[in-house]
Amino acid sequence: MNRQPGSDIDHWRAQICDAWGIDAELTPLPGEFDLNFAIAGMQPAVLKVMRPDCAPELVDLQVALHAHVDGAAGARVPVPAVVPARNGSARVTLEGPDGQPRLAWIVERLQGQVIGTVRPREPRLFRDVGAAVAGLADALGDFDHPGLDRELKWDLRRAGWITPHVGLIDVPERRGQIEAILVRFEDRGKPLLDGLPVQAIHNDLNDYNLLARADADGEMRLSGLIDFGDAIRAPVLCDLAIAGAYAVLDTARPLDTLAGLVAGFAAGHPLSEAEADGLWELVLTRLAVSVTNAAVEKRADPDNPYIAVSEKPAWSFLDRVRELEAALVRAHLRAAAGHLPPGTGAALAGAVAAAEPHPVLGPLPDDVRIADLSVAGVEAPDDPEICDLSDFDSCLFDAATKIRPVIGRYGEARLIYTEPNFRAGSHSANARRSVHLGVDVFRPAGTAVRAPFDGEVLHAAVEAVRQGYGGVVVLRHRLPDDTAFCVLYGHLAPASVRALSIGQIVRRGEAFAILGHAEEIGGWPAHLHLQMGCPDAAASTWPGIFDPDMEEAARAVFPNPAALLGLDPAAVEAPVMDREAELRRRKRHTASNLKLSYHTPLTILRGRGTILYDDRGRPYLDAYNNVPHVGHAHPRVTELVGRQMRFVNTNSRYLQPIHGAYVEALAARLPDGLDVVFLVNSGSEANDLALRLARAATGGTDMLVSRSGYHGITQATLDISEYKFAGPGGTGKPDHVHPVAVPDTFRGAYGANDPEAGLRYAADVVRALAEAGETGRKVAGFISEPFPSVGGQIVPPPGYLQAVYDHVRGAGGLCIADEVQTGLHRLGRIAWGFEAQGARPDIVVLGKPVANGHPMGVVVTTRAIADAFATGMEFFSTFGGSSVSCAAGLAVLDVLDDEGLAEQVETVGAHLLNGLNVLATKHPLMADVRGMGLFLGVDLAGPDGSPATEAAAYIVNRLRARRILIGSDGPADNVLKIRPPLPFSRADADHLLSVLSETMRETPLGDLNGRG
């Protein structure tokens, strides 16, 4: 930190000891002109030592403001109280190290940290800030003090002072942006502020003057407001704009964060329509003042870090929004403030329809066809990441449009926009624009496009990029009542667009352009993209596709243009799922113990590879679901399953080559002798059957099981699943079940450094066998996941499973390996969990991953055990071993081999495991990282080693908010569980590591489980 003149800590410590009787450690805090020191002790406080020439009235003003706000607003606006000196005065004069007198005063230090250092900066926190700004405005409404009437460079009404200094900004694009902001401020912002009433305001609600701390749920909430040093008399809107200027910095969702601030403010203090409409310009103006002031001050004092504390994030945000449509932001903020004025949304669409426009493509026939390109639409592409535009031309539109028009719907969430300009980042799980806010009409190239009303050409250009507009024109039209609005016409023939000039007038019904060919319009089949915009929308090209998180505001700016085509708006508007209605329907017809994941459930309609998509096209990286073993909707699997469904789907009572081919191919992947295959419907049914096999072969009844194990939902498998029978609603351990210790070398009795750990854990089986023997009943066997998953993604120590199997067989029992989680190369080149342990089971169980989610379970055993089970009663599972099930199973085996997934799993898994270990060296919360291949766990622990359950829940939900899905497990639910589909790539792993790294640095994790 740059040391300001006079910042001698020992000197000031002695001074406050004399004046206040406080003897405590001092720590310097940031300050632009004055000195600030944190005072340690039972009652933390802050010493404020003013600049040598500070007028007493400035300190008196701040003291009065603290007292007034605290008295008027109380806890609604938490502000620190002033600590009086020994003589009862709020301020005293101290002597500086240089002999100069300096005014000083002390305020209590509120709990929390400055929001400028808080991560994440979520909209909910700034809703708190908005509410506090509203409370502050109410509290200061009757406050008066002569010190308020002063001129400051931070008075937003006087932002024009930066004009002669803009030249200090050396990047031309940035300099031009600040100049444009100043022009808009003079045109819109300043007249608005000059017309508003004034009162006392804080005037510096930047993110270093606001405090936050985590609540009981780990969510950051506002805990304080400090530093009235810049207070003046000005419009309350200035405080909101200043708070907004810093709210948008360093956040993934800046506009949502700003809207949260506005909503919080408007809930406690009415915000007029004009104020909501002008706020965006004022936010940009404050940032323009901030970055220009930094340029000025850096020239004078280049080594002072406080001067530029917000410069980098401010420029980052300004760069990000340089091309953002201001009308869209204004609509977003109007909606947050409770205002959607006339001339937007449905009101504009209705006025246009009432004015009887000339149909843009001429009269359309009554039998137009409505295409379904939605996320789950029948005409959507199979692969949401690769859109082959030629498929649309040949299969969907080309022939149809020669007979009758095909309509693409307004408000439809689509996954056909795959080029980089539709994405917020390089990874498939990054946000992407998906919501179509125009109407498409597919007609042959050369079809005339006509003006619906008289109009002026505002924009005419050619976008020669893939999935772009091609030729595009924006016209401003006026209705008979002089209502102005704009219309974008996209996918026009470039030659017809180049014939137009800016300012040119086109008349109602005039053909001003024609539709282009596919090669001219970004590769799309010939069609018109028609989009209507509000009158204050910019004249340049608008986006036709929007991020679903901005959909509400975008609909207000760009309403349904169907009337311009002579179409019924309702007929061409895509339905939007009512999630609350869907949730009510589910609750009405399902049991209450059928749970949904996450507090706000995900609505997943599509999947491909390692990516899932919700109903509005938002992508999520799936690092959790192991059932789609070779990837969601793998084309090889869907093709073979669909083909078999077209032929026949029947059961195993018929001699089917596909059945024989599958059981033979699967048995070939198992050790010799494990070659009799039973096909059933699920892992639960498979484990149930495995128990029957063991009991039939041994004559025993009792089972040894692993603690925290889970094996299914049938009564027999629930009885052997401690995860269920000992959990909420469980009925306790049945007499015939004997749990043994989980071989957990992190939390168990024997650690990873113990070379005998495997044998020591296996010795607990000897104890359980003796316990079983005391009942007089015989042991049928031992069942476990070779790598316990529910137990916390456990990797057993070497020799464990082999020793266990020896003990069990020595007692006459059989060994069952539940490979639902680890089988078929989840661990890498090693195909089975038991193989990684050097053990050989008597029975192997597989579940739904074996058929990529198709309902199939498998039991593989020896001929001798199978013969012992064949007592005369027929074994038959209606759908087990069906033609379609076998097709799915064969497809999975083929994909594993043909795509080299075993090698990929091993390589990517090692990379991911190494990355997690690197993170663990930086974050003690990640106490143990373990796993093989794509079976990985991270045990989270507090400083005392106790399970960090709350931290695990926080991380899982934060990753979900960042569109990555993982789970948590373990007896204390404190182990992060990572078990993605096997095609999980190195890029997927890097994306997960990057987002997890950011999440581990988030502020609430420092408060959970005692880590500060």
C-alpha cells in the first residue's frame, strides 16, 4: 500500500491513547486524501485522520450525518456510530508527526468486508444495496447542513468537467466511447437531473463504501454503509446511479445486478418512469468520470493505488457494453422499477396492427405452415453444437416454401445458432443467445419485400458472415397518429440493399428489397427475418437472437411483428413453458418423496455429449450424470435403438441374434468363467437377482454389506443399503444384514500412508462374519461397490477387496461386485472396479449406464452359480433382454471401442485429478482429492477436520448457477462428486477447474466452517 504523508502508525497509536484512552493495534486502510486506520480490539473501530487543511465543518457534517441516519433509519441502513473522545467531543485535534494539527475522529467498525473485494457479486446482494439506498434517501429527506452546499468533482450533475481531459485516454475506441457518453449525458442525463428535487445524499456509494457478510445460508448480504465524506445536496437519483456504476463491475450478470439494485430501491422509494428511463446514461456517466479522473490523477501521482482502484473493472465493463443496445437496457431497468411505458411491447404491436399495415411479403395464404425449431422441436437439429444449414434447405424449407410459406415463430428458444458470435465464451457451457425475437418467413429467393408504412432508411448493410443476416435494412416508420417505430428486415439480397441510401424514403407497399439466396445470407435457406423495435432503439443492426436471461426486457423492446405480415400474433408466438404450472402438475400426481434437484429445479429438455439444455436453450456442463455412459443422445446409440424399434421389439423368449450378440460381446469383456449373463430392467432388479443367485448357490441368507452402501429400490436391495435403512425414514438394519467399515483412508481408522490399511480394513469383515455366525444362520455373501460412491467416492487401499473376498469365500459366501458406478471403463483403461483391486468376484452387476440410460440391468456370473439357481422355476424378465435393450447395449460397447473412450477417460481423468490437487494446495477446505478416471471426489473439511457439509452444498449450487452440474455425497454429504459421461473432454475438465477455482475464492466459503 502506498504510504501517505503522516501515516506513522506508532505516532497515531500514541495520540489516540491520549485522546480516547484506546490502546490497540492500528492497520492502515485505503484513502484518497485522508488517513484511515483499523483499530483492533474487543470493539473494532476506524480512526479517521483528516488532511492538514481540512475544514472543521466537513467533519461536523459527517458526524451529523452518521447520527441522523442511525436515528432515522436504524437497522434498515446500517451505519457506524461515532465514538466520542474522553472529553465527550466527536472530533479532536491531534498533532501529526510533522507537527501540523490534524482533525481526527473515530467510528465503530461494522462487521463485514467491502463489497469491492466480495465474490460473487450477485443480484441479490445489490437488491439489498438498492433497499439501503432507498432507506438512506428517506432518512436524509429532512436533513440539512450548510456543509452540503459545496462543489465537488464527484457531483454527477457536473460531469462535464471531464470534457477537456478525455484526451488523456490513449485508446481511441475508449476515448470515443467516453465522448459519446458525454454527449448523451448533456442531451438526456443532465436535463433530467436538473429537473429533479434535491436533498442530502451520500454521493459516493462505491463498492468500497459498502460492506457485506455471509448470512446463515452462505449468501452475501449488505451489512453496512460507510464514509459520508462526499455528501452533498443533489437528486436522490445520483446516489442510485453511483451505486449502480459500481454494482455492474466484476459480475457475471451486470445488467441483472443493476436491475436487482433498481428493484430493491423501487420497493422502498418510488422511482419515476423518467428516472428509470435515464438511469442507464447516468451509470455510464459516473463510470466515464471515474476512468477519466483516474487518467488525470495517475499523471499527478502514478504510484497511488487507491486512485485507480476501480479503473480496471470499469474499463472492463465499458468495453463489454460498448455495442450494447441502450434501449434494451432501459427496458430492463423500467421493468425492474415497475414501469413499462406506452410504446413498448404489446402496446406497440397492437397500435401497429390497428393501423392496418401493407403485408411485408404481400398477402400470405391461409395454409402457412408453422415450423417447430424449439429446443425440443421435431425440426430442430440433432446436434445443438453443430447446425448444418443445408439440412434445413433440403429437408425442411426448400420444397415446402415453393408450395406454401413456412413460418419461424416469435419468442422461440432455438439451438440452431452455433457460431461463436452467439456465444459468451469458447466452451459449450458458456451462455449463448438462443431466443428468437422476430418472425421468419421462408419464401423463395427473389421474393419482394415491401414497406408496411412509409419509412426512412436508417441502416443498410451486408453481414457477410456464417449465420449472419446477409443483407439487412432498418427502416423507421410512422403510424398515422405519428407514433414512430423501427423494423429490421434481414436476409435480403445484398444487391438490393446496396441500392438503398441512408435517409432514403420508401412508400407504403413499395418493394424496396428482395430475399437473398443461401450463399448471400449467411448460409440460411431463403427467408425474411422480420423484427420490430421501439422508437428509441438504435439505428444500427439489432441482434435478432437474445440471451434467455435478457428475454423479458428484450420482448419489451422488440415485440411480435406478426401484424406487419398480416398474420395473427398468437398463431406465430412460440409457447413458453410455465414452470410453476408444471411443478404444480408434478406435485398433484406424484408422491412428495419424489424429489427434484436444486431449490429452483432445472427444466432439462435436450442433451448431447456432456452438455444439457434447458427449455430456453441455456447450456449446462454435465459433470454429474453417469447414466448416459457414452454421452447424452449419442447418435450411434439413438440410431441403433431407433432402427431396432422400427424392426421389432420383443422379449428373450424368442431366438434373437441381437440378444446372443450382446451377451457374447459383454461376457468377452469379463474374466474367464464369468460368462453367464442375465438381462433385466435396472440396477435395482439386477442386485435383487444377484442376492437370489447367491442364496441359491450357498443356501445362506445373511449378507455382509459396506457401510453407507446403496444398491437399489426393491425391498431386498433396500434391506442391504445402509444409506437407506439407516437414513431418514429408514426402518433400521435387518437382522440378516451385517455392515462392514468403508475403506476410507482419509476419514477412516487407517490412513493412506499405512501400507497395511487394505488388510486392516478387510479385517472388519472377519468381525462381521463372526457376528453373523452367532445367529446360527449361514452367510450368503458380500456385496459392495468396488469403489464406494455414496460412501464418498472412495478409492480403497491396495489389497482391500482381494482380502475381503478371501475372507468371505472362506466362510462359504459369494462375492458380488456392484459395478453400476464403475464398470465399463469409468476408471480408465481398467474396465472394472474389482480389476483395479486385483480381485475377482463371483457375480457382477451392471445398471443403466450399460445401455446409456435405456432401462437395462445386467447380472453376470459363473455357470455353476447359474445352474444352482435353475431349480425348476423359470426365470423371465419381460423387458430384460428385449431387442431394443440389446441394441442399446451393443451400441455402447461399440462406441467405447470405436471412440477410444477408455484411453480418453484415463487421460482426461488424470488431468482433472491433477488440476483438483493443484487447487487443493491453494484451498485448505479441499482436504482430500481422490479418484481414478472419471470417478472423482473432493472431501471438504473445516479447520478442525470436521466435514464441511455447508460448504459442499454452497459449491454445488454455485456451480449450478454457473451452469456446471456436479453432486455431493458421503455420510456427511461433504464430498464433491464428479462422475460425468465418459466423453468428458480436456476442454470440459479445464472449464470445470476454472469455474471451481473461481468458486473456491468466493467470500462466503471463508465464513463457512470457521475459515476466514
